[in-house]
Amino acid sequence: VMSASTARSQPLTFEVHRSAAPASVEARQTILANPGFGKHFTDHMVLATWERGRGWHDGQVTAYGPLSLMPSAAVLHYAQEIFEGLKAYRHEDGSIWSFRPEANAERLRRSARRLALPELPVDEFVESLRALVSVDHEWVPAAGTGETSLYLRPFMFASEAFLGVRPADVVTYSVIASPAGAYFAGGLKPVTLWVSTDFARAGAGGTGAAKCGGNYASSLAGQLEGIEHGCDQAVFLDSGTHEYIEELGGMNLFFVTKDGRLVTPELTGTILEGITRASIIELGKELGLDPEERRIPIEEWKDGARSGEIVEIFACGTAAVITPVGELRWDGGSVDHRRDGVEVGEITQSIRSQLLDIQYGRAEDTHGWMTRLV
């Protein structure tokens, strides 16, 4: 059994070794003017090592660059790997904040337990973000430049050079950062979804609730099938009956009903417990909606969209925050949710605006969701 405190006396700290060749001011400004998503990376990264019997050690902020791995590194063969995704936002006064990083830290710990990896304490996770953003703060886009942010990607993997199916004795933790532009550069656009009936993202007892690369790899074939049918993404159903909605390849789903319910698939252990998802449930209550977490048959979606019982549908996640759903297609049919030419529903828009206003410091953070990094 691994615990975060195995053979440890000192908390993990991050020594700074600055890059000898950081990007020039001009190069950085050019990237920040049009960063896209996940294409450009900051000058530095966080690294730390865990060894069985020794615990976490050698935390550092160092120059961003290639990792050195042996061809026998366990992660390349047995996929013992987990990650997180969150953003740093610059507020009007220049300070830099993150949204619910403690929740990401707790989820990383849950993922670590499921993948038999060592747990990183919550404080040390948050400190790793702070250490990196403090050094690379100039990469956080300016306030008032739209939905721009610095995307943070903490991850952990089995780096031990060993071929054998067992939990690794050496593990690497890292954080990299990438400036992100608005996800919907040309304004908020509804997506078209494909119902995947041949592929499941995860199964009962599997890794669906963990944020590990394998879940995303297993969603790609369904996504490709959706693209072949002119859709943006795929909706996955439960692996047992193929009757109940689970999630998209990387986003949770919400349905707004005519009678004011905010319905989302319940956490069955096969879908990811999204932090945006949990926040929307809270905000929904404040908007007078009645949140409902339960199993939702795909037929209920089709029927509800046709009858007008379901008035709005949206997906949510860290990258896009909230994405309206315009149409659902499946083998043999389709249904469009847009009513009277309205592209984005009022409630979808309202929840999205509320979340963004909290994240960018434009609204009071009554929930204590924001953590200052710099």
C-alpha cells in the first residue's frame, strides 16, 4: 500500500533552476496574440520524483524540454499514468488565480489510487502550480483579452525502467503550462454529437472515474466515427446495456427541462467527476433550477428533444467551460435541439457567464472557489 507520507519527513518543495534560453519578449507576445490551445508551452516545467521507500523528493522548476526515458519505462508498456487540467486566470489588478485547484488535487489523488500510483498531498500539488506560475507569470495572458488563460497540465507516470506488471517503484510528477486562447474563437457555437453504440469509453470496475490517458485513447475511435458522420464529438453510453448516457470523450453532459430541472448522468464510477460539473450543479441551484443526478436513457434524450420537454443541452469541461449542444445524430436518425433559430439557450449562456465571471474576478467569489497563485 502506498501512501503520500511513505518514508517522508519533509514536504516537497520546488527549487527554481531558470531556463538559460527563455523565449524573447517578442516571441512570447506573438504567441500570446494567437495561442490556440495546447500548441505552445512556457519556458519552464515542474519535475519531482517518487521512489518506493523514499517518497517524494527532488522537486524543481526547470527549463521546459524533453524528458529522458528508457525504452523499458513502465508507462510505455502498461499505461500507468494520470493527469489533471486546470487554468490560471489573470485578474484586472494583475494578480493570477486558479479555480478550485484543491478539487483537482483531490481528483489526482483518487486517480492515483485507482492506477496504483503514489498520492501527492493537496498542499504540494497547489504549491507545484504556484511554483511554476510564479516563474512563468508573464505567459499568463492579460486581463480583458477575452477568454484567455494559462492552461496547466499536471501529470504523473511510471518512469521505472522495468518490464513487469506491477506498480512502479519509481514515478515522475510534472507540470507543464500552455497559454490558451478562447476555445470558441468566433463566438459560442453549438456542437453536433454522434451516439457511439459500438464503442464504450469505460466499463464497470474500470478506470472511467480516473483521469488517465487510457480513457481518452479509448474514446478516439468513437470520435472518429462521429467525425465521419459530420459530427464534432461522440456521446458514449454505458458499456453494459448501451442504453444510458455517460459522457463525451472529455466532457460531462447537462440537460435543462421545461419544468426547470438540471439533469446530469449520475456518477456511477464509469464517468469522470468533472470539477466544472460539480460547480454547475451548485450554480444551478442558485439560478432556481432543480439539479438531478440520475441514469438517463439515450431514448429519453431523443424523445425529450423532439417533444420540447428538454429545452437546452450543454457539455462542460475545463477547456471550453460550457459548450452548447445543437444536434444529436445516430445510426438511422437525428434530432435538432435549437428552437426558433436560437443557437445558445438562455440558461446555458447564464451559467457559462456566471462561471467565467467568477474565474476572471468579475463577480464575487461567494463559494471560496478561487485560489491566488501569484
